[in-house]
Amino acid sequence: MQGKGFIKFMAILLGIVCVYSLSFNLVTSKVEKDAKAYAKGDLVKEKAYLDSMSSVPVYPVFGFDYEFCKGKEINLGLDLKGGMNVTMEISLGELVKSLAGNPDDANFNKAITTAQNQMNAGGKDFINLFVNEFEKLSPNVKLADYFSNQDNAQQLKANASNSDVKTYLSKEANSAIDRSFIIIRSRIDGFGVVSPNMQKQEGTNRILIEMPGVQDKERVHKLLQGSAELQFWQVYQNEEVYSVMENINKTLASTLKDTTATAAVKTDTAAKSGSALANLAKKAGSKDSVDAKTADLAKSNPLFSVLNIPTYQAENGQPSLRPGPTVGWVAQKDTAKVNAYFNLPEVKSIIPQSFKFMWSVRPMDGTKVFELYAIKSLSPDGKPDLGGEAISDARHDYDQKGKPEVTMYMTGDGAQKWKKITAEASADPNNKKSIAIVLDNAVYSAPTVQNEIPNGISSITGNFTVNETQDLANILKAGKLPAPARIVGEFVVGPSLGQAAIDNGLLSFVLAFVVILVFMALYYNKAGWVANLALVINLFFIMGILVSLGAVLTLPGIAGIILVIGLSVDANILIFERVREELNHGKSVSASISEGFKHAMPSIIDSNVTVLILGVILYVFGSGPVQGFATTLCIGILSSLFCAVLISRLVFDSLLGKNANITFGNKYTIHAFKNIAFNFVGHRKIYYTISSIIIVLGFVFYFKNGGLRLGIDFKGGRTYIVHFDKGMNTEDVKEVLAPSFEHEEIQVKTAGNDNELKITTTYHITDQDAGADKLVENALKAGLDKTNVKYSIESNQKVGPIIASDLVYSAYGAILFSCLLMFIYIIVRFKKLNYGLGAVIALFHDVLLVLSFYTILDGVLPFSLEIGQDFIAAILTVMSYTMTETVVVFDRIREKLAESGKDDLYGEERNQLINFALNSTLSRTILTSLTVFFVLLVIFIFGGESIRGFIFALLIGRVIGTYSSLCISTPIVIDLGKGEKHPAH
């Protein structure tokens, strides 16, 4: 074996990376264990401990703090940790109306409504749909008449064509989505979510958000759907505020001195405990705060122990107040404490009414320190000096020195107000004032005004990066036109359900892993232990790679890992079966191992590449659980190839070097599958008949059942998982709920045990009102209250009709695109058109069979057989099974043809060749199928209700895939090639 040194080096390097990536979990686990021990069940104290540890070095040698380590640990998905998954949709219809000045024109508004309806039915580009509809309704009217105005004259001329307007609207729509993304991201960061995941859904007006650990649904709704409010405020300078800060500090010291409020600061209490928290309090913020404070200082100067006044060293060597709008520096962990101080009645009474304290939107560069500003609120109604409606445009730009800046353009009225504000701020040449740019009560920037700005065009400069100026430009434009963001899909998982999912997932994982290890050891003896070693290393690599890439581990992801481990056995089985063949030919163990690896490699590469292609398609077309499954599948396939082929070969070479006795079976298994000569080709018409009967039955039940049972992710709706204190009859619950839902369609099913029910409804799913979610939940609770049984809503999911239609089309695209790729791959690899056609026909055959079984068994089995995203993942995985099995047979045909020196065989010779290929690979086909089947069976039994339907599809798919590869995909090559004639004839 060549390149042994390089393989060892790569294995060691990958091992070090994986150990490093997984080590963060050990560090954070220890800190959290200490926090629980310190808090003794008090969640407030536990959170305070963890907050205090955020900036303390906890990782040995490297000195990483707890917050850094927490961000590097394994990211658990919502189904394992609990939390919320939200899909936000930016209302482009309202954006277009606003850009046009909200006209009363009937045709204009009808075009908006029609375009929105077409989007709901699966349309993609709202702007294109709107323009097309408008041109149909008003063919002689120019869109520029609505959209061109003085404020956007530079971008859109009064005589612009409809095509130009469409380009302008598309640009504004994309900009609105980008702005909304930034605003929502800022709000979530302020919400305090650990490891939130946000992504724009490319090609749509939607944003996907995942917030692990968040359960306060009402707060999230308000946070995400509230209108962004851009404001411009004058600010007080540092020297104007210092005396107020001093007064606050003295008042706090006096107030806290003789009350138990001192204990709230936790300094004395923690110090006496001798705990880690006490030590932290003594040197609070030593890394993040500019000036560390001692416990004594915290008693006498409560405010100044956590808030540092910006100063500099004057020429006389004495500290002086630093000029500028920043009035305080506070470590991130102490901002809540400062807010609490400012809200004390004694403190509020001494803060001037014109003062409004606000934080910077993000920490200072390279620190965890936030800046505090004192906003100057002078108007009687408390309104800002200028609102976001004054902005007509803002652009990322570069100044004369090539440094990034933002150029801001005001409307006509805005320019007049801006002239007055900037004149006041720059009036004193020796004391230029700043103006704060505020969004959602957070200061994004507070530039100093150098001169009066008379024309409404301003440049905002500073030590900005390109990304920062792009973000700031988007923020400035955010207040220009409203583009409301609505929640059109959500999935809430309670922590109890998440823990159950973890327990079930781990149990299924351990049991499935044990099943594989036992089987390999029993069937292949000592060689099986080599495969088992490769499997253990493979699992370690998969977990390490997942963590290092920041991938989110979900329950379907765990299923993907288990499945990959099962599939990785296939490579070892292929190798071991070929080694057995060589041993049967009388070759030595060393030569047999070498030949076995050599001859098995083409099949291993082909089978893994086909599954990898399917994994990529799943990742591209899927989202949520499907994408999690695809991520682990792709990583697992690459890792499995490395371990099952290269590492196992290294182990074999090491054993051979020590003259160890290597066996590939025992007396019960060594002669299994020998001398089999089943006539698969001769019985192919029987198989065609069996498949046809099942498919026809599927169509009969399809019409009998009124179509497939679509899940809410394909038809839209809301689903609730409800836990009752005792077992419930589904029909009784449905009857009780019906009046509350105004007799709309309701589905009530068991979700595992009879005290767990899955309730699905389309009630008010098309209602865009912000209170629709609460209305439906209240209706549900009103109905459930009538059961007189104690219950709790463990999770809920909402999918709007637009998302549902998108998912349907994505599913169709995934299946068709994967079939196309498989067809191309087979033709390229095997250079035979009928081989590619045979493989693709087998793929469609498998899809139809799985769908047929779903329709036939729907309502018969005690668990849900809905067609949803996870079912599409199962279908694509089933297709990968068939392709894996089929290409192994095709490889054996190709190998046999190469030995005979022919390109192809015809007539009876071809029949014999295909039968030989099927029989010679039968042992590998049966063993791999059984291994994966038993793994899936373990997951099905122990993996939990949330993936039972998904695993059932894989189970029957495993059987169908094996049947299809043996009886359909390869034998059908005979019938597809009937018209071919031998070249000699």
C-alpha cells in the first residue's frame, strides 16, 4: 500500500482537530456543573454565576473564556434543546404600495392582490408578477407615473419605461429584505439568544431564524414583528453628564448602604462563600472593563464599580474627561445591572427629564464593552429631532482617501430640519456636538457634526469597515419605507420534548451501534473487529468534524449518523466478500487482501458518490430536519470512505507485518452464499407483475382515501403536540374541539402514547393578522379545557400556504433533479444508455412503490404516514439505496466484460452475464441490506415519535431498494436492449 505515511499523518491531524473541537464541551460542562453546585437549584443564581464567568479564562493552556467555549461546543437543534424556529416574510406588497405613495387606483391595488395570490399558489418573483398583472389591467398606463418622484429622481426618471421601473422595484425589494435581515439580527442579538441561526432564503422574500432555548413565544412575536423605528437625536457630551453620574453614584451608595439591596449586588454574599463567583466579584471585569474595581469600591461607589467614565491623561498628567458623546463604558455582563440602577425610584428622581440613556448596538471593537450615550430629549412630546421618514436614500461609499463611508440623502422636508439640527450641533467651533443615529432604541453611530449641512446630503465617516458601512446604509434606509415582516411559519419545541428526543436518540444510537459491532464480529471474525475499529474511529471523526464546522445536531442528524455508520459497513462488506473470493481461488491471505481492496474500490467509489450526490441534493433542496440529515450524511460518507478503506487497510498491513492470523469468517459463515445460481433474469416478468399489482393497488387506495395525506409543511396549517395526564380517545377530543374551531377541519392523532396527541388544523391559516396565532391557540385551549383533563402544549408548528407551496415544488425538483444526475452519472461511468435508463426506471419504480405502501397502509398503522419534508428525504435516501446496489452490480458486469476483452454481450450471453453479476454480488447485497435494515429497525423502535414515519419510509425503502436492484434495475437492461443487434450480425 502506497502513501502509508501520508495517511497516518492525515489520520493523526484529523484526530487532533476532532479532539480540540470536542474538548470545548468538556470545559463548558465543568463550568455549568460548578454553576449548578453553587446555585443549589436557584436558577437566578445559576445564571448570575454563568454571566460572571463569561469573560473568565476557563480553557487550560489556551486561556479561552467561557463565552468563547460556549460558542464552540456542539450546537443542538431545536428538537434536542427546545426553542423556536421562525420563518419571517417581508411584505413586498406593502413595500410596493408605500413606494407608490399608497395610491387609491383600483387596478394598481388589484394587481398587488393578484400578485400576492399567485405567490401563495407557488409563484416566485412578486415584483415580476405585479408588473405583469398591472400591464394586463392598465396596458396604456406607465408605472413611472406612480413611482417616480423628486426624492428618487436620480434612480428613476419620470419617463422611465415599465422595464426600468421593474428593475428599480426589484432593487428596492432586495434592499428591503437585506435591511430587515440586519434589523432582525440586531434584535435577536439583543434578545440574548445563544447561538442563533439566521439565513435569507435565496430567491424569496423570507428569512429563516432558529433560536435554541427560547420559549417565550409572545415576546418573540413582538420582537420580530415590531416596526423598526429610525431616529436622529442630539446627544449630551461627556462633560455635561459627569455631574449627573456622580450624583447617581452617591445616591446609590447612600440608598444601598442601609438596606438589603446590597445583597442584590452579590458582592458580600459571594465573598463570604469563598466560591469562584466571589473571586470574580473581587476582580469584576478585569478583562472586559477598562478599570477593574474591588469589592470595597463596589460598596462605596456602586455605579462606578461597573461603569467607567471615559477619560484621558491631560498635559498636566491628571486624568480629564474625554470629549465626545460616550458617557460610560460598561462590560456586557454589567449592562443589566446599570439598567437596574437607573430604574430605581431614588435614581430616576434625580435624572433630568431631558436625559434618555441608550446603549451602543454592539460592543467596541475587540472587546465585550458597550458604550453608553445620554440622548438629549428636549421636545415636550418626547419625539426625536428627526425621524427615519426624512431619509430618501443612503449608500455605502468611499471618501477621497479611499476609506469606507456612508452617504445619506434627505427628502425636501428632511433637508430643512437637518440643516437646522446640524447648524446647532456645529455652532461652537471649539465644541462640535454629535448626533446619534438610533434604531430600536440602540445607538448605531454618533458622528460628530463638523459643519452645517444645507443640502440634505451628508457623509458619515469614521473607522468603518466595508461591511459596517453597508450595514449602516441599510439601517438608514430602514426608516424610509415600511416593509412589514410577518411570521408565516414557526415551530416551537418545549424543553421536555427536547429532552425526550435526546434520550430516545441516544438510546437508538447506542443500540444500533452495538447491533453493527456484534454482527461484524460474529460474521467476519477477526476481520470484523478491524471493521469495528474503523467504525469507532469513523464515529469520532464524524462528531469532531460536525462540531468544528459549527453544524447543528438534530434528531434526524443523529439518524443520519447511525445510517452512515450502517452504510459504511457496506464498504467493508464489499472488501471482505472480494477477499473471500480471492481466498477461494487459493491465494494467500496477503495477496487476497490486496486483490480484495483493489477490486472492491470501483464499486465503493461509485456507490458512495451516488449517495453523496443525493446528500448534496437533500442539503440544497431541504431545510430544517432534512438539511440536518443531509449535513451528517455528506460528512459521514467522506469520513466513512477514509476510515473503511484507508484506515482498515493500514490495520490489515500492520497485522500482516506481525504475521497475525487474519480470518474472514467462521465455520458457520465462511461458506455462506456459495454456489448460488438464481435465475433473476428469467423471472423478471414475475417481478414486473408483482410491482405492477402493488402500484395499481396504490392508485386504488389513493382515490379511495382522497389523495395522499399531506403534512402541514406541504399544505399549510398549525400542528400542536399536547400532553395529557391520562390516555385520551382521539375521536372524543376531535368532537370536543370542533365547536371551538367553527367546525373547520381538525385532525387528531396519537403521537406515540395515547396521552400524547398531535392536533392539526388549517383554522385561520391564511389570516395575516398579527393576532391570528393567539386566536387559534385560545380556540385550542378553550376546546381542550372541556375535556376536564390536565394538559400541556409541548410544541407547536405553523406553516403558511406560501411556504407549503414552495416546499411542494422543491420536493418535486429534488426528486427529478436527483434522477437526472443519477442518469448522467451512470451513462458517464458505464457508457451504456440502457444502463442509465434501467437505473432511472428503477428509481421511479421505487418512488411509486413507497408511495403505494403509504396509501395502502395509511390509517392501518398506529403512527402517522403523512407526506412531508422528512418523507422526501426518505424517498431520496431510498433512491440512493437502489443506486448503491445497482452500481455494484453494474461494476461487476463491467469487470467481467473487461476480463473477456469485450465491450458488451448480447442475447443469451448477456442474460448469463447479468445473472452472474447478480449472484456474485448477492452476499454483499443481502448482508448490507440486513445490516442497514436492523439499524433502521432499532431507530424505528427506540428513536422517538418525531422520526418514526421517516424511519418507516426508510425501512420499507430498504426492502424495496434491495428488491429493485436485484429484480428490476439490472434485469430491465435486457428488455431495454432487445432492439440491439450483435455487431457481427
